[in-house]
Amino acid sequence: MSQNSKYIHKSHTVTVLLYHFVSSAKYRRVVITDSVDKVIVEICDDIEKRYEVNFLEIGTDKNHVHFLIQSDPSYSITKLDNPITVDQLTETFFS
């Protein structure tokens, strides 16, 4: 268990639910740079503010990203919408 994770206390339950997601780039291409890493962290901060999730760790490599996410079990992690589109990334990095 991560040092930053904590118990979630609700009216009748106490839980520690952690998800580990790995997301790779298409065809495992080397596309994740320091600037992309910063944008990923900013997006995750925005997601934390909008939803009942905590990003405990975000690790990036050249072609994939690891997320360690803590959430309440009554909240489905699949309810997270796509907060950024390819068009927004293109404007950010190629304009």
C-alpha cells in the first residue's frame, strides 16, 4: 500500500480501494516527454477536483503511463470522461 493512501470512512464502511492502470501510446511509440508529463499531471489534478478519486502516483515512461488511483467503491471509475481531446493536445504541442 502506498504511503499516501488513506482509509475512506463512510457512514457504515471503511475502505481502501486502489486501482493500477497502465496506458500505453499507440504502437508503443515514444511520445511522452517532460512537457506531456506535466500536462498529464495537470489533467489528473483537474479530474481529482471533479470526481471522487485521488491520484496517488503518476509515473511516466517514454511510451506508457502508470496511474495509481484511490476511489470510493460506490463510485465507478468508468464514469471518468475523457477530459482532453486529441485536438486540444495538438493545439498545445504543435501550435
